[in-house]
Amino acid sequence: NYVWTQNGIIAKDSLFYPFEERGLQFGDGIYEVIRIYQGNYDLLEAHIDRLYRSAEAIRLQVPFNKETLIASLQKLAEKNAVETDAKLYLQITRGSAPREHTFPNVPSNLYAYIEQSARPAAQLQQGVRTILTEDIRWDLCYIKSLNLLPNILAKQTAKEKGAYEAIFHKNGQVTEGSSSNVFIVKDNVLYTHPAAQNILHGCVRNRVLNLAAESALEIQETTFSTQQLLAADEVFITSTTSEVMPVIEVDGNCIRNGKPGVITRKLQLAYEKVSE
Ligand code: PDD
């Protein structure tokens, strides 16, 4: 099992970090999670583009250009002989240096590794329960930053309540999930929060909007309230690992009849078709 670092591909067990590392001490870095279906990366360029946008936003140097990065990730998949469904985790931090808030003058630290990851087949079929929780995060959630404490706390609360995901809301408006984007369908119109600075611009979100446009579904990239969420005909969340995941319950309230919706199912199937 191999990991890719700025120094090349090395055995996973041989990667060590100094305790004074910007990611470890400050969460001073960015990351991506990329799906692999049957050994092939899905939405690879979209993820890499977002990685560069995140890096620019925090004034972090990516030690490679896009072409080298993509070629290296392909090499890593080959070296690990990935043939099944898996996912890649990649992170870049501002490097290893004595702890001081200001930027050190050292090279970035990068690593990427691949892990087996089965599709959540049962949940995709049956739908999942969710809870609502206040969005206490900062204003720049479009940056895929390593600072995930609010997301972790929200997801843990969801788990303890028997739910799959926590849906954030701010001033009564739904923003996104703790690790997903949120969509609702009402009267045959698809709504999702606009790709503003306060949510992550999900790669799956973007693909689903394209699929919806192709199917001539009316799309509104506008905010919607928690009341509109509860009164929706259909609700689903999207992410690299959750794909198009039907939501059948929010805070103990069934979404309509408590079964995955028809439009959700259509988009789910369309998604499977393009990503297989
Ligand atoms: N999470 N919103 C947040 C806060 C996320 O963390 C994610 C992804 C998404 C969906 O983005 P995408 O469609 O590009 O996966 C939305 C990843 C999977 C994670 O942190 O594990």
C-alpha cells in the first residue's frame, strides 16, 4: 500500500510527520476526497480545479502543476493496483516549521492515499434520516479547509441520534450538510443553495445540476428555509461518497410519505449512469 508525497510514491507505513506541522497544529491546509469507481477516478479534474481554488484562497503553494498532479495520482492508482470502488484522500498543508501563526518559509507538505470504499448501496435504496443543526462555521466554507470541527461535532450528534447526516441552517436558511450539499424538490422545481462563499461547491452538486438541466427540470439556485425543507416533496443530499442520497426524514419528521422521491430516483440513476 503506497502513498504519494511531494517526495514521490513511498510505502504508507514510512510516512512520518514532525509534531510541529501546520496541518496538525493549525489545521492550516486543504484537502480533497475523490471517488474511484472500478479503478478509475471520477470527476478528477473538477476536484483538482477546486483544490487549486482552495489553495489560492488561503495563499498556499501547491508544489505541482495540474498536469503533474493528475499524472501522479494516476500513477498512485496503478501502483496500488486499484480495481474496486475506492476513494482518494489528498491534503496539502503549509509545511513543517516551529509553531508561529504567520506563514513559515518552508515547502508545503502533500500526501495522497487510496482506501477501499464501497458504495452505500442500502442507504441509496432506502434513503436516510437527517437532523437539523445550526451552522456555526465561518464565512468561507467554499474553501475545502482542514478545519472541520463544526462539521465533526454536527456529524457526531447526527450519529448519536441515529441519523446519517446533519443539515446546517443559518438564520433560518438551509446552507449544506456537514459533508454534503442539500437539494429539495417542491412542485417539480429543484432547489439548492447558490454556490456562494458560505457553502462548498460540491463536485457532485454541480454534476447533478447539469443532469437536472438535461432532463428539463426547472432549477432554482436559491436559498430555502428549514420550513421549506420540512414541507418539501423530496429531499436529497449529494457528495462524493454519498452520491445522490434520498433523505426520508428530517428531525423525526417524514418527508412527504417517508419514501425516496421520484425525481430523486431519476437523478440518482442518471448519476450512476455517468459515473460508472
Ligand atoms: N465532503 N459540503 C461539505 C461541507 C463537504 O465536506 C462535502 C464533501 C460536500 C460535497 O462535495 P463533493 O460533491 O465535491 O464531494 C459538500 C467530503 C466527501 C469529505 O469531507 O469526506
